[in-house]
Amino acid sequence: MAQHSSTAEGHDSHASHGSVKSYLVGFVLCIVLTAMSFGVVMTGAVTGFAAVAAIVVLCVLQLLVQLVFFLHMGTSPEQRENLSSFVFTVLIIAIIVGGSAWVLHNMNANMMPM
């Protein structure tokens, strides 16, 4: 009879998972970025377009922190397939959203006035 181990066969047991330290660093960075976004809104020190730009920048930074520290997206050889799938997905979503916005803008600009 064949011996079966308790680990799942076919899975890479040496996959790069984060350590407790990396998860804590990611968590602290996310808390700091969230607090900064909250501070931009609640203090009122930055208003208008600058506030929106600051929130968008902080949002993108938090997205990158979560991708690196929690989803382990990176440029290592083990992660290249996941990274390329993610980039392709983002590209397709950008094309769909951008194309829809473009079509709706052109429809609005070219409609006859009532």
C-alpha cells in the first residue's frame, strides 16, 4: 500500500508566506494610512482637490501595502504568475470602466437638446 502524508500533495510546501513580523508591519502601516486619511477629512486642513488627491494617494498606498504584505504579491519567481494575472485583471477592468465612461460622455455630449 502507498503511504500518504498528512500534507496535501502537489502543493509547494516552501511557498513564501509571511511571517508574524511582516503581518504586523503590514497591519501597522494600514492603520497609519487609515488614520492619515481620516485626519485629512476630519481636520479640514486640506480642502478641495488637494484633499481628494491626498485621499486617493493614501488609498493607493494602502492597496499596495495590502497586496505586498497580505497577498504576498511580489516580483519573486514564485509570484510572477500571480502578479501577471493581477496586472491583466486590473488592465481589463480599466478598459471596461474607461470605455464605459468614454461612451457615456460621448452619448451625453452628442445627444440632441430637448
